[in-house]
Amino acid sequence: HSPLTYSGVGLVPADPNWNKPYSPLFKYSWKQVYPALLEAAKVNEGSPYDGILMHYTNPLTGGHVMQTMGASIQLLRAGEHTKAHRHTGSFVYQCAKGHGYSVIAGKRFDWKERDIFCVPSWAYHEHVNLSPTEDACLFSFNDLPVITSLGLYQEMEHPNTRQEMIDVR
């Protein structure tokens, strides 16, 4: 089937000939993703840890895009500073829009569009959008499908809500 078959309105073909363990979509267009984030932000407060967080999915199963890899996109509203938390599962982020910084295990890492940074498993982290007027968006991929299927997923808020910064990178 053409990628156009999966319109994003919750409909899938009744008899797809797709028998692969990963999504039949190989491209998730920013032109469609960003407006979806904006719509979600209108009706959703979001997470205190992640802002507006949405997961890319396999349109046939509703699950992760791959059996061992998940992908997400998050929107941080203008000036938003998320609460610090940690979880099992490692994440690789790319800044898709805007600029800001993340505090990872007490160290500040500044980011702007097209920068890439990593958050290792069980490291406290928080994200900050430095713009007072524009949103910022972070794309990420992760190993959560493996972690959750093994029953190992855990999440914990930082006891002080924010981390003390010990270094700037």
C-alpha cells in the first residue's frame, strides 16, 4: 500500500498484505507532525516532565514503529521548563525546532535546531525552551519497546523537582 493509505485519521486497510514486524510507514512528515503537535497543545496540558509528548506509531498495530525501537516528538511551549525525572530506557534526541537546553545528570547541554544529544537510562533530566515567544520541538528515538516488553520500565521524579547544575557543556 502507498503511504497515503495511512491517512492519520484512524483508518487502516481492511486486508493489508503487510507482514513485517515494523511500520509500513517509512516517513513521518514534519508538515503533518507539527500541526498535530499544535492541535494537541490546544486541548492538552501535557506532561510536567515532557511537555506535549506524542509517539510515532505503526498504523497497523498502534504499537511502536519498530519492535525494538520507539520514536517520539515533544513540544515545549514558550519558556517551558519541565520537571526533572528519570526512567529506564535510553533516548537519543534531535532538536527539530527552536533552542534551549537540557540538564542531564546535573550537566547543562545547550541545543538548537539539528543538534543531537543523548539521555542514558536512569539519568535525571529536564528540558528548557529558552524562547519566551516560540515553541521548541524535540524528536527522539528510544529502546522503550524492549524495556517495557521485559517488564523493566520504571520512572521517578527528582526529589527536588529540578536538578542542581554541576557543569555546563
